[in-house]
Amino acid sequence: MSAVIENHHDDHHHGPAKGLTRWLYTTNHKDIGTLYLWFSFAMFLIGGAMAMIIRAELFQPGMQIVEPEFYNQMITLHGLIMIFGGVMPAFVGLANWLVPMMIGAPDMALPRMNNLSFWILPFAFFILLSSLFMEGGAPNFGWTFYAPLSTTYAPPSVTFFIFSVHIMGASSIMGAINVIVTIMNMRAPGMDLMKMPLFVWSWLITAYLLIAVMPVLAGAVTMMLMDIHFGTSFFNAAGGGDPVLFQHIFWFFGHPEVYIMILPAFGIVSHIIETFSRKQLFGYSSMVWAMLSIAILSFVVWAHHMFTVGMPLAAELFFMWATMLIAVPTGVKVFNWIATMFRGSITFETPMLFACAFVVLFTLGGFSGLMLAITPADFQYHDTYFVVAHFHYVLVPGAIFSIMAAVYYWIPKWSGNMYDERLGKLHFWLSFIGVNVTFFPQHFIGLAGMPRRYPDYALQFADWNMVSTVGAFLFGISQVFFLFIVIKTVMGGKKATDQVWEGARGLEWTVASPAPYHTFGTPPKVD
Amino acid sequence: MLSNYTNKLTGFLLTLSLFTNPAKADWFALNMTEGATAISEEVFNLHMLIFWICVAIGVVVFSVMFYSMFAHTKKKNPVAATFHESTKVEIAWTVIPFLILIAMAVPASKTLTKMYDDTAGDVNIQVTGFQWKWQYRYLEDGVSFFSNLSTDMDEIYNLVPKGENYLQEVDEAVVIPVGKKVRFLITANDVIHSWWVPAFAIKQDAIPGFVNTAWTKVDKVGTYRGKCTELCGKNHGFMPIVVKVVEQDEYDLWVSDKKEAAFKLAELTEKEWTTAELVERGESVYATNCVACHQVNGQGITGIFPALAGSDIVLNDKPRNIEILMEGVQGAAMNSFDYLSEVELASVITYTRQSWGNAEKGDGEIVSPKDIVDYKKPKI
Amino acid sequence: MNNKGKTSVKFLGMTVIAMFFFSFALVPLYNVFCEVTGINGKVFQSENSQEYTAEVGRDVAVQFISSNNERMPWVFKPSNEVMGVVTGKYYNATFYVKNTTNKTMTAQAVPSIAPSNAAAHLKKLECFCFEQQELAPGEEALLPVKFLISNELPNQIKNVILSYTIFDITDYNQENLAHLEMHTEKN
């Protein structure tokens, strides 16, 4: 399919509207994808700035820059913004851009709902961030908002927090419904389920997870709201409730949520490794089965976040074993990626560098995850910096590296321009070094005994905290550099070919670069 | 507010210049403690076992990967192989990890079962988490006390150099006998806290309304330090735990001393107190309980914590003054301090009524321990 | 959009609503789960008083603990700290309580059992924790609990701790009343 035909075809349709209304009223999946990606970038920088405040305070022992109350607000907002504002919208943005193009569909199935699900997001975060200026300050109870700290003892802004979480949830649910309906109904003829690109598969599974657990989160915050304002006592022991129940409900949402943030990354990395190894992905069907089993297992492991709440022995054993099982499908994925590279014909452009770093560092995060699954050892690790190191290893060089890899990989298709390879590589190495200098020492700090969410610490943790802070600032500055690279690429640069990468396969590489406003008005034929 | 920041800034610069950490070579604080009990050692060994298994898997997996990255580049291998599945290999790398996991799960389950020993202890201690301190109550002996952070605020705000046990020291440590089974019954008074002593491998959440248990049998005499590990509000990072493990006879002596002290305290409330005595005692009570919010100069923090210096209640309203300390202020940060002893309450109120020029401006009345006892009596 | 698409949107929408209500269903499910397994040492009222009285088992020490939740000024303590009991028999114990303030207050006691796997074997026929306690200023009371430890108590458990935490729910009740009044006024 050539670009000429595509463009010609376009003439019969409306092109993008001009000015601001293009973005406000758009129902085009590419426009909405772009909006999501820029929004998540903005949130990533805001959440990152908060991380810088946290690390600056922890540069050395003693209180220097902020007060403990404000510190708690920072850790809470940093977590919420990075999860709900950074990682999740970025993946939804990628899904918007890529899923229709990968399955040969003209657009998402529910374009108006697509517009709505994006445009309520800025309001959610405006509400959340404005709580910083309210009396009593922003939410200060951690992103896990355990009752009763988040109910009876919460600042008044908790009501706004609840409202904001409801909006984020509604946005995610609408996005997920859209993805599922698109994938189930709009695939090009011949595109069977087991022929779908892995990114599409990973998003299909993710979307089902979202449908299953976001309403549970909504339920949890609704119960909080009722406890705070309507005199119920779901989580209040005095009225027959139970604060531990909150944790069960929260983590019933929370653990699948963790996989919501990593499954699309699995899809992205699979494509990139395949492309730059110039070799077909090893074990496609086992990749799909591995993702499905990870998704199913995610519903029966939630209480491993709660090993210290005082559960009976039988429950602790069950959740330990179930959690350890997750290592099997995850291992299969890592082995498949390496087998794909094996005897390939590899080049290391920026997306591939990020993908390789993903494989290594995500696996490191997996190892510490396995250690955390061992209940007796978890009594020592739980709520220390070891946990902080663990989940940052799976989320930063995991989820976020995969998003950056995706941006470098697909930006030629989006903008029509190649990014500057030298700058991309420089950005990679700065980020790679920054991430490891930040988070590797946190394993030591945690094992040595420093709990998380501490604004100040004992002297034996000082040296590695200082190193960690230096790494954090390096990582933070590199992302401003990333912003520069992205803007530079969008503004201009070497023109990209339609296929862009030598080894690239898939329908999105058959359309012109930049991808025309409307693609696949007539479905392509898939063999 | 501004002067507060200037203070902090000078403090910051001061520590920068003083920045040489005393005592500890903390570059080597890299690993989990082996601890001081049989269980903690077992946990440590389990941790190391799994760590080394992970290292071994990592070495194998990553060497294959790095080998590919090195040997199978486009330059060295211009044409890629075409294989993309192998049922045998895929079965192997599903089954082998599964077997390794079983090898990990067996010792882990054994250790866990040991930790869940339900029998009673020789000594049973009720541990209650408060915002932001711990209360310990010895069930057999009736000894009961609070344990507060004893690190000076000036150290925290970098105005003076930090001591060796910065943020890991308390005004009164828990004392337990060596070689005896000690059971902790852990609960909380307000929000969820978590009681962690790494050397005993005990970490147990303290949940309001519910009692969790944990036990230990410590082999080595010594001082062990721990921390609160569940976010519990503003001063989550400032409620450490110190456990002193002593020989049995020393423990017995400590218990009898504590009992005697409690008896003496009861007597104290009966005696006639002078203003000077109360003020002297009150100053230290103030430093432990009040200074964080109301500040050393009694000025509080504008808009958040009300000033005591010149406050109308502190100057002229003795009954309300007592009531606030006993009941707290609904909807404000001021908690009830009714867990303090009568003497402590009386002296700290007297201290605030006599300091910062309050005595001259107001009625200057003192509050005696008896006033507190009277307050606690029912009024009909 | 075709019909197939509409069907999937409907189905997914229903799933979302179902999952939302499922989160509320977790509350009773959790209570049933607690009752069966004794998680968290929760104790529930047992109806049957006859079943256990005939058998006589082994000696167990029951230790009573009391705590006051935040801002609860009442005096609250067990009449006896420790009680020797035989499994399979009913016993009566009391807690002393006194409202030391000058206003009428309402309290709710919350029970908890340690070790947690003993909870399923502790049966309560009567307990002051089943209802709210209201005391006038200065009023004192002895609150009764009638309990039995069943013969199925695991053998290694020789000591059971029965803890009560007393919560001040005076304001809480007033708040609820206020809400109720508000609603009735509207109607």
C-alpha cells in the first residue's frame, strides 16, 4: 500500500480541523493518542519534580528542605501522579496510536467516548494537584491510602482526592472498553487472534484487567467517602468495620494494577527486540499464554502486600506459593526474548538499547520480587527501601524504559522524522546510569534497615542515600533532555521511510510516514 | 516563618561543613542483619540462599544474552537464523524454574511455620502504637510506660552535630530477659503502625482494635534498635524502638525498680508541690511532648499550632487549660494527653502558665497533681 | 458500529457495574471468611449453648487485656487479669468500666483474640461487645462476657488472650442521628 493512494483516499475525508478545536473535539485515534502521550509526559515531569524534592530532602540526614507533613504529601502525590498520570495514560496513548494501525482498523471503535475519556483526565489531575493549596494540605497518607490514616485522620482534601480517583477510574475504564471493542470487532480480515501483534494482545489482556479492577478501586474510595461523610463504618473498628478489610480490597485492585503497568511493556519490548534482531519473535504463542497466566495469577496473590498484618499461617503460605508461581510465566517471557536475540542479526539503535536494558533491569526487579515473595524474609524486607528499590526497578527501567523505547521506535511513524540517533543514545546512557545509581543503592539501604516513607534517617544510611540522590538528579535532568529530543524530532529532521526500520514487520509500517490522518479506510488483507 | 527558614539554611550550611559521619563506616551497611535470635539467623540464611539462587540464574541468563549481544550483531552475523519455536526448550524452561521454586518454597515454609509458634511467652508485653510513640505494658508485672524519641530537635534541624544513635534512641527502652521466650501483643491506639526490630526478625502491624502476636527468644545480651514501618502520619520517621536484652537478675531488678518508681509516683501526687518544683519538672515534660508543635518559645506555628505564650486560656482559664490537656481539641492537632501521669500533667501545665511572661500577664495560678486527680473524679 | 460491537459494549459495561458491586460484596464475604478462619481474631456471637456443656476438656489460661482507643477517657479494665478455664465449659468474666467525664457518653468495645487461630474456638454467648454501652457522668458498671473455649482448640495453645479495645462513639452516634434527621426532614 503506497502513500500516494492513502493521501488520495484522504481527500474524500475531512482532514484535521485547525487550531485548538482540533484537539478539543477530536475523535481521531492518532490525535487522541498524541494528547495522551503529551499529557503523560507532563505528568511524568511533575511527578518527577516531586521525586526530586523527596531525594533532595534525603540527600543527608536531618530535615533540610521540607517539613515531614509536606514530605508525606510529596510521596503520596509522586506515587499517584506517576501511576495514574504517567504510566497508565502513556500506555493508553500508545494503544490509541498503534492498536488501530496494527490490526488494520480505520479508528477506535468508540471515537467519541475516546475523546471523553481523555478530556476528563486533566480535570482529575487538576483537582488532585489543587489539593496542595487547600487547608491541611494535599493527601498525605501514601498512594496506598490505608484506613484509618486516610479516613478518620485524613486532611479535608481527601474528599477531592476521592473525586479525582473516581474520574481517573472512569477514564481508564472507558479507555479499556474502547480497546476491547476495537480489538474484538475491528480486526482486518484474516487477522486471527493468534496472528495479532503482541502489543495488541498485551493491551487486550490489560484492558480486561482494567475492567475487572478499576471498579473495585472505585468501590474502595466510595466506601472511604461514606465512612468520612455518611457515618458508615466499613473500615472503622468502632462501628464493626475493619481497617484490614481496606487493605484486602485495595490490594485486590492493587496487584492486578501492577500488571496493568507492565503487560503493555511486554508487548512493546517484544516488537522492538524482534525488529532489531531481524528475526521472528521466539515462542509467540507461549508469550500469549504467559501473559494470560500472569493476568489470572494476579487475582490470587494480592495479600503478599500484607504479610505483616497478622494473617493465619495457612493464608501466608498460600499467598507465598501463589506469588512464587508468577516467576514461571515471567521467566518464560525473558527466555523468549533472549532466544529471539540468539543468532539474530542485531543492531543497537536507541529503542533496542532501551529494550535490552529493560530485559536486564526488569529481570533484576523480578529477582527482588521473588525474594519479597518469601514470607519469612519479607518480614525483614516489608516496607523498607528494599521494596522501594524493587518496584522502582520494575516500573522505571521496566514500564518507563519501555515507553521511551516505544517513543523512539514509533516516533518516525508518528512525525515522519527520524530522531537524532546520537542524542537518543546519549539520552539512553544518561538514563541507564541514572536509574541504576538511584535505585541500586536502595537495595542496600533497605536491607540495612531503613523503612520507606521516612523523611529523615539514622546515620548508617547516609552514604548510600547521598549516592541515590545524585543518581536521581542525573536521571531527572536526562528526562528534560528527552523532552528536548522529542520536540526536536517533531519539529524536523531526516525524513523517515515508510518501513523506517530494516527488520520491522506489521501493518503500521505499511502506511506512509508520517501516518496519514486516516489510515486503513479500506481494510488491508492479512495472510 | 522567614526566620525559621533562615535558621534552617544556616543549619544546612553548618552540617555541610560538619559533614563527616562519626563512628560508622556505613559504605558497608549493605546486607540484612543476621540478628540475635535463632529465627533471625534462619531468616538471614533463607535470604542469602534465595539471593545466591537469583545470582546463579542471573549469571546463566545474562551470559547467554550478553553473548548474543556481542556475537550476533549484524556485523558478525549478517543473516539472522530463522528458528522461532522449540517445544522441547520451552517445556524445559517452564519446568526447571518450577523445580527451583519448589526448592525455595520448602525451607521458606518451614521457617514460617516456626515463626507462627502460638504458645505463651515467659514474659508477655503489650505493645501499643500511638501517634508517634510506643507504649509498653508488661502483663505479668503491671509495669507500663511510654517510649519516646529522645533525639534533640536541634540535631534534627541541623543546629548541632548528630549523635551516634541519631533517630534511634528513646527516653525509655523496653527491657527483656535473655534466653526467655518473650511474646509481644501488638496493637495500636489511633492509626496503623508497625513494630519492627530487625535483629529479632519481627515485623508486625499494630492495628487499632486488633491484637497481633509475635515472639522472640534472644540469645545475646545487648541493645537492639528498630523502627515503625507503617506510614502513620507526620512523625512516622520519628518513633524508634529500642530493646535492651539483659540477664535475668538484672531484669528482675529493673522490674522491681519500675514497680517502686510507680509506687513513688502515686505518693508524689499526694504531696504539696511548690511552683519551682513543678516548673522544673514541667520543662522536661514540655520538651518531650509539646515542643514539636508549640515550639520552645511557646509561640507555636502561626496558622497551624496556636501559641501558648499570651494565650488567654493559659493566662486566665485554669479549668479549661486542664480540660484541653485531658480531652484534646476536637478537629485540631491537639491530642488528649491523659496518658501522662498526674504529676507530669500538673507540672507541664504549670510550666506553661509560668513561662514566657505568662505568670505576669495572667493569674499565675499553678496546677497541682491533686487538681488533675480531682478532674478525673466524676463531677455530678 | 455493528451489532457485535454494541453487544460487547453492553457486556463490558455490565461487567464494570458488577465489579463495582462486587467490591461492596467483599465486605460480607470477608466477614464470613473471618468467621470461618478466625482471621484477625474477630469473634462472633454463637447461638448454641447446649452443644459444648457436656464435654469437659483440658486446662487453658485466658488472659484479659483492655485498651482505650484514642481520646477515650473512661476507666476500663478486666476484673481479673487471668482466669484458668477448662475447655468445653462456659465461664463468666467481667470488665470494670467507669465514665470519668461530666457528660453522658457511649462506647463500643471491639474484641480481638490472640493467637489468631484460637479465635474460631472461642464461643461467646453473651458479650458487652455485642451492644453499645451508654454511661451517665460518673457512672460505673461491670460488663459481663460469657464464653466457652471449645475442645477443638489446637493442642499447642495453652494460653488465649482476649482483648477488648473501647472506642468513644458518642459523637459518631450524634452524627448519624443528625444525618437521619436531615433525611427525615427532607421526606
